[in-house]
Amino acid sequence: MATYPIRVFGDPVLKRPTREVVDIDGTFVRLVDSMFTTMYDAPGVGLAAPQVGVQQRFFVYDIGDDPKVLINPKIVEQTGEWSYEEGCLSIPGVTIEIVRPKLVTVEALDLDGNEVTVEGDELLGRVFLHEIDHLDGVLMFDRVEGDARKAAMREWRARELAGPTSRDRDHAL
Ligand code: NI
């Protein structure tokens, strides 16, 4: 199965919003398969279509037990607060502590075109919020302000100069 190069910060495709998926056909299913391969290869636990240069509204994820694709996802409920040190496959080597809702409910289509409602708590909820941000052209840097944002940008520039290491994408989203 083919893998895609993962687009990194600075690539304009990461800042563009996506279009809804219209046809879940054979071509689309192969695209999804290749995204799973790309995500496992990275290795990451979530991957949104813009991260491989595809302007469509879907993402794949697997936090260890249940690989899934969510198509045209919508957040329908989010409650609580949870702080987590996020990493992003498109910003390798940088982690940022971000506070977001803890429990997240998403409505989407599955690969058979059926409507599904999925609930994610803590890490899974974080995957949903991070990947849906990607679908809206929003990156981790946009979720922090002031000194935290400056520190994250500094970390990114230092990492760019130093070059990537093999662990940079471990468990990233
Ligand atoms: Ni990401």
C-alpha cells in the first residue's frame, strides 16, 4: 500500500479549509487505506487529509485498539477541560501543552456511508479536536497565545535547523 509524504508546517495546504466528501467510492476507499498506512508508518495516532495534501473533510485515527475513519465530522457536544501535551505529524519534534474540552461527541459518516455518533474522552477526544482543526486549516500554534506560542515557534525553528529525529512523530496527531 502506498504512503504519502506528510506535509509540514509552512505548506499552505495545511491552512486551507477542506471540502465535504461527496462520493465514498473505490478511489476514496483506496485513499483512506493509504492514509492508514501513512499514519502507522509515521508513526502517529491520527492523520487528517490536508496533512497529505488532500482538501477533503475526513481523518483517520487509531489510538491503539480501534482504527476508524470519520467522514464529514461535526462536533455536536464538548464538555469539561483536559490538558495534554499535543504533538502533530505536520510539526515534527514540537509538543505543546493545550487545554481543550475533555469529552467530545462527533457525528460523521463511516466508510459505508452510514451516519455514526462517536464519543471520545481524554486522548480520543483530543484526537477528534486536533484532526477537525486540521480540516478547518487550524494548527496547534493557533491554539496557544503569547509566551506559550512564542516558545512553541522557537522550538519549531530550533528543530528545523537541527533536522528531524526518528522519534519526532511518535504518537503525534
Ligand atoms: Ni496534527
